[in-house]
Amino acid sequence: MTESQTGTDAIAQTLSAAGVRHVFGHPGGEVVELIESLHTHGIEFVLTGHESTAAFMAGTVGRLTGVPGVCLATLGPGACNLVLGVGNALLDRDPLLAISARTASSRIRISNKQNLPLNDVFAPISKWSVALDGSATSQTVRDALVVASTPPRGPVYLSVPSDLATTPDRPDESGPLRPKLPAADETACDRIANALNAARKPIGVIGIAMHAEEAASAVRRFFEETGIPYVITCQAKGTGDPAGRRFLGHVLPAAGEFPISRWIQESDCVLGVGFDPVESSRSWHFDVPLYVIADSPIGFDQFQPPVECTGDVAVLIERLRNSHHGGVDWTDAAIAELRQQVDDAIRPHVASTANGVSPFHLVSQLRQLLPAETIVTGDVGAHKFVLSQVWTAPRPGTFLMSNGLSSMGYGPASAIAAALIRPNQPVVSITGDGAFSMMVQELETVRRIGVAPLFVVLCDRSLSIIKQAQQSRSLQPRGVDFLPVDWVRVAEGFGVRGRSAATLEEVQTHVETWLARREPMVLAVELDESLYAGLRYE
């Protein structure tokens, strides 16, 4: 870096060297020089229709590649619109670097026009919130990338004064001290091994607090060889083997999970393999004998697991496998019966009615039609519970969902990002019509950047999971229903192919057409919301 290099050039050069190839966002006049610097250093700025989309997309890139995804906004409203996606990255453990402009240094003490305390706004929802000031910019950005990538992975926020673009950076000065990162602590591993060997009814809970790509094979080998039954959280799909002989089902959250939860509560040793309670709205993990191996501490405020061992999960699970000599009283017959109870709870008696198809049968059919390597993104709503239990993922990185924050609108944005960086894999977004309406403007983004995801929109014209909560509390369904939308015409208005389906046969026809001729498509499927089964809102 030369002494005459500006702060924006220092940012762009550092990001490029780290492997960043896309920055997602919505510009303002305060960041146009930074966008130009990004272009100069081989980084494409991807315009999105809304800043929350940009942050969701950046989080998806971080989750899939391990290199923090980057989003960019202007000051004021642009920065505020990043908050949703930054909060999502914090609670869903996605490495993310969020950058926004802030008021120019020459004006920050004399003008309150669009002048918000942005670093204070982002501090509670990020791992590190830094105000760049033109000194040691490259080192600060490098530190930010390290913090975002270190477990528990999450977002870092940088505010950039608009005059940083024209001011030479001062590389010889010291930058802000990055926060102290948690150190690995493997001292409790023997205690966990002893508890596991003494247990008669152990159960494993596989979660997200690990490097899934590196640990998946070791995790699968452990449960296959020890014979310990296990469950998989929805965010950890693909890490454990859904076809394993001792697989019980999905939890946190998933339709029909409550028979599984009763088993967990009966266990004398719950082994959390990457279990992170950020995924859980249930209470069983507060009361069971929980022993955790994870890539970082999982405690929160007053909750701390009784025994916790942090470090490389692939290494730790191998140590447990090599030292395991315990027995398991759970029988194959009992496991088969439990699986049947889950299936009975979530499978409606009919596949469709005159009002539409069953969500269970629709998801089951999509799983059969789509290739194993398909990347599927889910959204938040009643369909999330069905997807979480029914969809099977062959490996990590093929099922993406917002769960820690549980933000509507995540699914379509995540699918666009996945299609951009994994162009050779089929990418499908499965979302309710309420969530899709929040992101429909991004169909223009899809066309402009040339990606081809399939958007399956589940049309019941209702926020069905909230209606279910109202009904379970003997309340009238208020504020949850909306008028029908002609999604085919909406899609065509954006220049995207639109199709509708009222039967499973029509769904099959349209999905096969999309697979044969890959281009963006919106497939609106009529659902009968009365056919949701096995749901319980908490």
C-alpha cells in the first residue's frame, strides 16, 4: 500500500486479498468512491432492491464459503435497513462484514442531518462495531474479517466517514483493538467421555456450533459406530446422516418434534455435538443432563451448560469415539415406533382438497423431484416446521434457513445469493406468500444479475403459524389474512417466468420444466392451510 492510498482503496484492496468477490448493497452518494475502489480491485458491487436483502445475501455467502460476506449501504436510512440482516447473521452464526457510510468528519459535530450514532446502533447486534477514521484501515479490515470468521461466527460493522474516500490513509498509526476472542478449552472432554460411557439412554443433538464441512464425516462415523440415537436441528441439516439407522428426526423447530423431545427429556446423557441453544425456543435443554462439545462457548446470560468442551469438533468427536465403550438401551424397535409417531403427527390423511395441496405432500414431492445436490432455502412461517422435518439434506450447505433470528424474507434473498455463487447447482426457495411479498422486488435483481433460482410460493393467503397460535389460545384470527395475489402476473411484470399449480401433478410438470430449462421461475402453489399437521407455536 502506498502512502497516498485513500481509505476506500485500502478497504477494497484488503477485501480483495481476503477472497471477497461480491459486495451487496444499495448505494448513496457517500459510498460511490468506495464502490469504484471495489470495482478497481476486482470486486463486483451487486445492487439489491433493499438493504435487508443485501445483508441476507452477504450472510448466505459467508455461510456457504466461510469467507465473510460483505454488504454496503449509505448513512441514515440505508444503514438502518441493514439492521435486520446483521441481527440475522449474529443469531444464525453467519460471518458477515457490514459497511455503511456515516456523516463526514468535518460535519459530525455540527450537523444532525442523517447523523445517527450508527456504531452505537450496531454494537449490540454485532461482534465488533468500529468507526474507521483514516488510520490503519487495512489492518482494521483484516482484523474485522478475523473476528467475523472466528467462532461463534457473526457480523462486524464498520462505519466509514464520507471524506475517507479523498483522504490519504495513515497506515503507520495503530487502529482500534479488536475484541478478545474465545479460546478453545478441551479440558472437559474426559468428563464428557465418562458420562457418556456411564449412560444407558444417551441421545445426541447435532447443531450448528461447528465447522460443518470439516466435521460432518467424523460426526456421522461417531453415531454410526456407537449406536447412540441422534437428532439434527434444522440449521444443521446435512451434518448428521438423515438415513442413519439411529436417526430419530429433526428438532428446533420441526413439525411433530414433541415425541422426540420427550425422548430427550428421558435421556440420562444428552450429548450436544455443536448444539447451540440460539436455535431453540424450547426449554428441555435447561433441565436435561447436557454435555456439549462445540467450536465456542454456547452459554447465554444465566444459562450455562453443566459440562462444555470447546475446540475443533471434528477432533473432539473422534476422541469421544475412540474412548467410547458404553451401552445403549434404546432398541431398534423403539426407534422405529418413534419415527412412526412423528410421521403420523405430520402426515395429513389426504394429499389435497378442493382448496389446495397438503404442505407435507408438496415438500415430500419436491424432495423427490429435485436432485440431491439442490440448495434449498426456507423461510419463516408454518411451512418452516414442515420443511425442517421432511426435507433431507445430503451434506452441509444444501439447506439454508433463518432460525436464530427467524426472519421472514430470508429465503428468497438467500436463494439469489446461493444461485450467484453456486451457478452449477439447482437452487430453490420455498416460502410462504407472506414472506415472498416482502422480497418480491428482488425479481428484478434476479434478472439483472442473470441467476436462475426457482421460487416456490406457498399460497394460503394467511400468516398460518400466527393464526394457529391465536386458535390454540382461543383467540379470533385477527391481522393474519390477506387478499390473493396473482403471482404469475407479478412475476411476468418483472420479466420472470410465472406458473401456478393447484395439484401435485401440475407441480411436477412445472418443476421438471424448470430443471430441463434452467431460468428463473416463480411457481405459485395453492395450499390448504387446514392440512398443516404436527405444528405447535411457542
